[in-house]
Amino acid sequence: MQEKVIEFKNVSKRFPGVLANSHITMDIRQGEIFAIVGENGAGKSTLMKTMYGLHAPTEGEVYIRGEKVEKFAPSYAIQKGIGMVHQHFMLVPSFTIAENIVLGNERRKKRIFIDKQEAKKVVNDLCDTYGLMVDPTLKIEDVSVGIQQRVEILKTLYRGADILILDEPTAVLTPQETEDLFKVVRKLVDELGKTVIIITHKLNEVMALSDRVGVMRQGQLIGVTETSKTDEKQLAEMMVGREVLFDKLDKKETHGEVLIEAKGLVARDKRGFHALKGIDFAIKAGEILGVAGIEGNGQTELIEVLSGMRDYEEGTITINGQSVKGMSPAQIRKLGVAHIPEDRLVTGLSKESSIEDNLLMGLQHKEPYATKGIHLNRKITGRYANDLIKGFDVRTAGKDVKVGSLSGGNMQKVVIAREFSFDTPILLISQPTRGVDIGAIEFIHEQIIKKRNEGCAIILVSAELDEIFRLSDRMITLYEGQITGEFMSGEITKQDIGFYMTGNRSEGGEA
């Protein structure tokens, strides 16, 4: 039997009003990939943060290689060979990759200046050792999310980690980046003897990668099993506590008039390069247009242009027959547009504000929520917030909790609850289930289809091909800012659509 490198014995963790972990007894073994799955708020991240020293348990004991942990602090965990890559990266955007990796452990010239050449050499050596290739000279603000994750992993390895905790590691990755990450994880374990713990909700990835899996629900450990002795259906039922059905979407034939249309759309990205190069499409009432593409091929800019967050150079956009050129996001919203952005932390939420205030955004000057558009009626806004919290199953101690203290999935539920409650005829939806658990994905998909059946025109951008195929009536593929294919639902397979996502076009059939 493999050596137990981590042991939890009767570990519980309480926060005000919340029992996050309840009497957890579990072990993690040397040289394995151990997956921890569960819905948002199940206690997965709390348990791993306890192991990493960010929390001290309220009761119970934690052992690292047989030694009882007396001091709960990240510095102690790092000293013991434990590293954690958080779901929301902790990098300095204006620093280079090399500077971020060595930060806090950097070598200096004359004890003052960072030895940049030495830092570059360190990073290149790490890349060669672990197969995680990055350019040490690039700034974090100029690289993709996938590269940023590589930097976080390299930073952890640079600090000597033998046990790596990856918190929702594929939540922001494309399918290709996910595949690359899995190869790296397997190399770390099989060739270099590391132990990797993955906190996730994606059961297909659990089945493909892990050796054992622990399932948590409402703070409790439901069970631990060898991955080869279970399946996705069984794990889903253990996570949610009921059967999860993903195939019953009741789509109705409701296509009506065109509500949103783009012609010859040209726009630049934040670096000044063309991100959209002559985009044409139209979406009818009661239709979902899915946009598939490898991240960084214009999807972000397309949604930003449609929502008014980014200007466009050429072409036209009409919403409900009206041109939106020069309109602000607020003006476009008044035309009947709701927007779920891809980055909930940057553009979807105010982290320091309460759940109630985040749910109220856009309604704060309207009756009956505000008297004469000035004074909030907290009795009404509180009832409104509680109804949405209950209706969208936001796991929280109450409406007054800061939204930034929620798990990533529960933050996403707050954004979706707010935008879906506006009852608009047009929905711009980007990465709706990123970082969201399996039970909530089922619920969100049902709500999207409900909006479609009510006659909403919906554009859906997602890095999850399963999501695009499941929800869309029609799909387009984007590559380097151009449409490379257009398909009705059922016309193409997931395997074949990858051909168009990498820049190839059908013979004589460009979209």
C-alpha cells in the first residue's frame, strides 16, 4: 500500500453560521492523483485550504507524512512540500512570468536589484524539467489564462512542492489547454513522483485523470472510491443526493423575428490588433446561437462589442431594429439586453458589496426598490434578494454576506440570478457554467432553455463544447476573428467541429 502523505482525522471547520466541514476522516497517498468533487459550498476548498494552512480546523487533526500539524500557516505547508494553485490566480499583471515565479524567493544583484537573467534561467530550467513551456520575458497581462495557470504551477514547483493542490484547474481552460494540463499532471505523478490533488466538479475529467476520488456534500465526506470502480452517474448522484438528468431539455419551436444582427463587424482587442474581421450573423427570437472557438479568437471582443463595453470600427449592429453605434452599456441594456460576462470578478460583480446589493444592480433607482429613485426600500429589496437566493440556490449564510466571500460557483449563481430576473428579450451569455457544479449546471441549462422558449434571442459563448452542443439551435465557429463555419444543431459532431475551430473551412461553404 502506498504511503499516506496526508491524513485528516475527524476534521471539522466552522465559520459564523456555517459548518463548512463536518468530521472528515480521509487520507491521500504518495504518487496518486486524488480528485475531490462536490457541489459549490460542499466544503472541498475549505478542506484543502486547511491542509494548506489557510485555515485551522475547529476540531480534529491533520497529519503530513505521519507528523501532526501544530501550526496552520501556508509558510509551514510550503516548508513541508505542499503547494496550492488557487482557482483565482495570484499573479502580478505588470510583472514578467520570470518575476512572478521567483517573487519572494528571488536572487538579487548587490542585494537590491532582481537578477533578471538568473530568473530567466531558473524558469527555463523549470520548463525543461516539467514540460510546462512558457516565455519568461512576457508580462502576465499579455498572456492567456492557460499560460497564467502554467505560471502558477511553475511557481509552486519552484518552491519545492511534492504535493500539489489544484483548485478547479480547468475552469478557465479550453479543451486543448485542459488536455495539455492533464499530460503535465500525469508526468508529474508518473515520472517525477509527485502527488496531485484536484478539486473539481467536472466528472468526465475525474474519470479520465484520477486514481481515487472523494465525494463531498454539504460539508460531509460521502465516500472515497477508486475511480476505476465507479462512473459519472454514480458520482453525480453522490454529489447532489439525487439522480441528475442532463438529457431532458424541452425545446419548443418559437423562432420569430430577428432581434439582434451584425453585419461586417470589425473591432480591435486591447492591444490594438484586429480581433473581429467582418463578422455577420443574425439571431431570431426563440433561438440560441452558440459560438465555439479556442479561447482568444474573438469571442470576448464579440460579446464586449455587442454589450457596448468595446467600440467597433466598421460594420453595423442592430438590436430590435435600432443601431447601437456609440451607445453605452447602460443605453444598450435599455433596449432589452441582459449580459452574463465571462469574468464574474472583473465585470460581473462588486466583491466588497453584499449579495443583496449585487442582485439589485440595475434596479437601484427603480420603483418599488427605490422611493423616488433615491432611497432604497430595504424591506422590498431584502425580500427580492432572498427570493433570488432561494430560487437560484445560492449557498450563503444570508443576503448581507459580501459576495466576494462566496465560492466561485455561488458568485456565478448571483450574476445569473440578477441577469435572468430582468426579463429582457435578448441575452448575451458568456461562459455561464464556468466553475459551477453539476447540479447547478443542470439548473442553469434549464433556465437558459426556458428563456429561449419564452422568445429570447440568445448568443451563447462557451469553452465547453458539450454546453454548446446541448443548448444551441445553431452554431458558428470563430478562428482569428472570422467565422469559419455555421451549422444547425445535429449537422456536425464535436470531433468534426474542432476542424473549423482551428481555422479550416468547409469546401465552398464558408459561413
